Amino acid sequence: MNKILNINLGGYALTIDDDAFEYLQAYLDSIRRRFSESEGRDEIMHDIESRLGELISTNMGNRTIVMLPDVEAAVEIMGKPEDFGGEPVETRESRKSGKKSFRPGKRLFRDEEDAVIGGVCSGLTAYFGMENLLWMRVIFIALALLSFGFWVPAYILLWILIPPARTAAERLAMRGETANVENIAREIEHGVERLSKKVNDLGARAGSSSAGRTTANIASGCLTVFGKLILGFIIFIAVMMVIGLATAWVSGIVAFFTAAPYISYLSPLSSGATYLGFFNGIFLIGIPIVGLVLWLGRTIFRYKPPAWLGSGMSILWVLNFISLVLLGGWAATNFRQSGTVSSNLDLSDIRTDTLHVNWAGSISGHNDDWFNDDGGLYIDNNRLKINEMVRINVRRSETNRFECTQSIRARGTTNADAVSNAASTIFDVNFDGKSLRVPTGFGIPAGSKWRVQEVRLTISVPEGKYIVFDDVINRRVWDIDYADSDQEYSVYRNPGKAFRMTDHGLVCADCPQFGDRNYRSGRYYERFFLEGNFETEIIEGDDFSVEFNGSDSERDALEIIRSGDNLTLTTREKSLSGQLRCIIKTPVFTSLVANNTGTVTIRGFQEGQSTITAKGNTQVRGFFDSRDLTLALSEKSRVELIGNSERLNATLSEGAELEASGWRVRHADISASDASTARINVEERAVIKSDATSNVKVDGTAAIERQ
């Protein structure tokens, strides 16, 4: 029985039996005697031992003990001493083996011995087998010139990423030569000769090249440090990725098995296919994690995994990916078609003009365990309960009665399958003559699957009648025909309040109405159209509000039209006493059109561009600033302005008046006709167009150009 020894061969820790050790020891002793007179004998022996350790470790596979055949195979590649004039290796037995042919592939290194800067060009020359190093350097210089210097960072990146050839074996691999004993010895001896020559020439070359070489060495050292920092950062990122992915991986496994009761309802596949897809996903995430761990082990601890492991993991990952894609395609077929089941609820027994819509769980005596107002899903009574995807729409009824239509939509492999899935969905709505009791979710019975079921309840309300939603079911209101798009007075924000259906849509009857003293709105208007005998004040404010002061009869005579950012107040030529007063607060003022209205006051704004159009018996008073103000006045209307602007453009006709001596403007362009009058205050330039019947007076220091 052979003894087992632990040795260190060129940096490789090996466990070797006695026969193999004796053969290896005799081989190394023979080589040591062969190069005993060589100047580089220690370096030769170190490189040979490193190469032997690499070959033996690679050839062992999964075995842990080095046997005699492993050493013999490495010796066949390295070459025996008698092949280059040394003594034969003597062992306990005479053994014969055929000569193996071994030629390694080339490896890319930087050749620092022939380097000018970093050895990149000399390394590439050796790798590509070029005879003259000069041509590679010419190519790099040409690329740097043609790219206007952008090739220089590429050279620096290659300098950082490509390792230098430090040992004789690496220099041989750089040229694609076999790293055997003879070649290693020759390479080292040549290196010693080159070093001696450099030492002899050092004095002669010191003056011309020492500074450049020192600079190159400093640059090389800096780049080496920078490269190590980059590598350290990459390792840190990789470690964080491993931790994150591993945490997600474990969490996914725990979550899957925790949610196992829901799988039969939610998974579109059978139980077996679902678990297959789950394990496919586990492998798709787990294999990259293992790959990162192996890379970190190789980078940090110099661990070399078996050669078959990488390819095996890649094949396994691809197979799981293909399986998951196929399962995904199979699952998608269960959602190809959609189908709907609809039914009408009889509301003919309602005894009031108000329909209450309440959460089913809030009705006394009803099963509170059915659905609550919180989102989510749970399993109860052998059914999956999904507390979502219930939408309530409100429409104006075309008849004089309340109506309710329930529609359940689902998906399936075919239309018939989708209709069947919709029909099996549990959603019970009840009506007791006054209240409509609506669950906030639906149920899926055992044996059925989730197929994107969605419930829609459409309630039609007659004009002039009311509907009230409680503070739970109002959150399921999805689509309503509102008369006013202001969300401040929507069903969602006003549960428990009565909403009345009008010819324009649904309005909140219990909320402050447009024009009430406490009316406030998050929506504001900036363009105003006024017509009729009433006074208006438009004031800058943070929120929009409207207040009417006057008799109810005059207020009822005023028609209010809201569209986009336009607000129209008109009497439709109805006669008013002139006592009605409208106060509007808004953050933005853009334009005013006033037609035969009373006094309009604009106060407090600072705008970029504004327009005022006045006509007939209208007086506008403005106390604001506007960078660019445009006026169009006609039919004896009058405008008074106090404020500032960069530019004023005014057109007056038919006896209109403009009093703007308190409005300071840099540039003005005024056109007046038909006995119109204007007084303006201009600082730089005024262009005046006026007929003989009109009068335009310009105060200030402006240069005046009359046309």
C-alpha cells in the first residue's frame, strides 16, 4: 500500500502517492542537475514546477490524489531530460509510454519586455503572429489620429484589462509555443541575456530614455492601481448582486409555498405544470447566482471549478428557459378570447325618488364575512374571494325609472369557455325596495380558475331623481356622467350625499352650488365671457370660487356655462335691475369678453399675456400687471387701467374710451377711429394710428410715431 504525501508544487497544493512522488522527485532532480550551471536556474525550476502543478491539477478531474499516470502525462508534455541532453529519469520500474502531441492555443498578454509604454502593441503582435512589431505600432498611431484621439482611451483600457506576461510559461503561451522544460529554460536564459544587455547599455541610454521609461513605469503603476480599484468595485457589485438575488430567490420559494392554497385558483396551468414552471424559474434565477459565486471564488480565492461545470450549468439554464417559454405560451392560450354574461336587476319596486347604493356588508343581518372595503383576496368556504375589479357606472336613464344592469366579463380559450368562466363567477346584488346592496368583490368557486374576471354594474338614474352612495361602495364608482367635471364635488369625495340627475348629468345636490358663498373648487377658469346687466369683480386668489349677491330671481335669471377653462355668465337678454353682483376668485386671468354688461373690475394679477374685449355699455377697471396686454374696445365701452406692461396693443372704435395714464408701458401700438379717445403713458416707443375724429394723448418719454 503506497504512502500518501501532501506537497506544494509551484504554488499548487497536491495530495500525491509515494510512487508518483518518487517519479516526480527524480524528474525534478534530473532537471535541476541539467541547469545547475545556468544563471537563471532558480527561475527555471520555479516556472517548471508551476507548469507541472498546472498540468497535473487540470488532468486530475474530480480525483483528489495524484497518481503515477498523472505525473507521467505531465512529464510527456513537459519533455524528459534526455530529450535535451539531461540524465534519464530512474524509477522503481521501467515504464514506457507513447509521445503525446500537445500544442496549446495562444493567450493574450502584454509584452512588457518589448514595451514602449505598456506593452499592448508588442503583446498583440505576438498574439497575431506578426513578424514586425513596428506595423502594430503604426496601426495604433493611425487609429489614434483618425479617431481624433478617441482611440487613446481604448489603448488605456487594453492596458488595464490585458495582464502582463510575467513568467516564461506565459510568454510562451503569448506566442502559442509549448510550455515544456526546454522552451521554458530557453526563454529564461534568453531573458537573462536580454537583461544583461540592458544593464550594459543602461549608461549610454540613461540620458535619452530614463525619463520616458520612468514616466511609463509611473503610468503603468497608476493604471494597475486603477484597474485593481475597478476590479474591487466590480467584485463589490457582484457580491451585492449575489446577496440580492439569493434573498429574492429564497423569498420567492417561501412565498410560493406560502401561497400554495391559491395556486389552484390563480395559476392558468394544471398543478403539475405549475410546479414545473416554478422550478424552471428557480433554476433560471439560481444558476446565475451559482455562476456569480463561482466567478467570485475564482477571482478572490483562485478556485478553479471543473471544466464541465460551466457548460453543464449553461445547458441546464437554456433547457429551463425553453421549458418556461413553452409553459408561458400554453398559459396564454387560456386568455385568448373574452366573453360576457349580462343580467338586469328589477328596481321597479322602489318607493322613493332616491336610490341608496350600500356595501352589502354594512346591511344589518348580512354576512359581514362576504366582502369588506379593503382590497385583496382570500379563501373562504371553498371559494376564492377577490375584493377588486368591481366597477359601478352611473348614466342618465332614458326612461322615467331606475334601472340596473350587471355585466361579468372573463377570458378563456374560446368564447364559450370565457362565457362559462363569467357565468361561474359569484356576485350577488340585492334590492330591498329602497337600497341596492352591492359587494365590493366577487368569488370564484372551487374547481374554477381566475380568468381576469371583471364586474360592471351600470345604474341608470331618471332626470330629477337622486342617488346616494355610502362611504364604502363609493370607492367602486368608476364612470359617471357628471354635469361638472370638478372632482371636488364627485361621488368619491362626497359619500353619503345625494346626487341629482339633470339634463347635463349628475350633480351633488347636498354640496355647495356654483355661486354659493362657501363654494370652492380645485378647478379654475381663466377665460371669462360676460353678458348682461350685472356687476363683476375678478380677483386673484389661490383657489377658484364664485359668489353671487342679489335677489334669487335675478340669480336664477343668470345662466352659467362652464367648458374647459372658459366660464360664461349670461342673462340671454333678460332684463335685470343691475343689483346682481358676481365675485370671482381665480389663480389665473387670461382673457375677458364683456358685452353690454355693467362694471367689471380686474384686480391683483401678474400675467404674461392678457386680452380684454369690451363692447357696448361696459366699463372695465383693471388693477393688475401684464407683460403683453391686448385691448379691443368698441361701441362706447370704457376701460381704465392702472399697472405695468412691456407691450400694449389697443384697437378702439365707435366712440370707445381708454384711460391708461396710470398704466406704464414700454412699447405701445394704438389704433383709434370713429370719435374714440385714449390716453396712455409710454416710456420708449409709441405708434399711433388715429383718424381725424379721434384723439390719442401720449404721456411719458416715448418717441412717438404717428401714422
